[in-house]
Amino acid sequence: MKHLEHLNEMQREAAVHKDGPLLIIAGAGTGKTSTLTHRILNLIKEGVPPSEILAITLINFLEIKAFLVSEKQKVARALS
């Protein structure tokens, strides 16, 4: 899973978790949003319909917008 290479061991464990809900609690700047994004990507790659995925995060809107814009191309490459 090449798209998970830059995650650390605990982030990778969370990103590949498939069996039920997952709660991630960590401090600022620890990669929670990146881990969540990669978990969603991994679920989709494993065949879970996007309409069956619910992700909730508390983050400043401008921060998530900037993050998603920067990750857009990476996600598009990983899904292709």
C-alpha cells in the first residue's frame, strides 16, 4: 500500500483498520487529519462504498480546506 508509506506505525495501523468504528485522539500536529484521509482512501480501495463512510473531525475550516487541496493530487493518483 504505497499511499501509506509516509505514515508512522500507529498512523498506518489506524489507516488500515476496517472492523468497525475508530476513534483517534492525539495532540495538534500529530497527523490525525492525514491518518483519517488515508483511512478513508484505504476503505474505498478495499471496496467500501463512499456513501457508507462517515468521518467526523474537529478542525479549523481553512486548515482542512488547505490540507484537502494539497492532498487532492495524491489521492487521485492513489485511486487510479
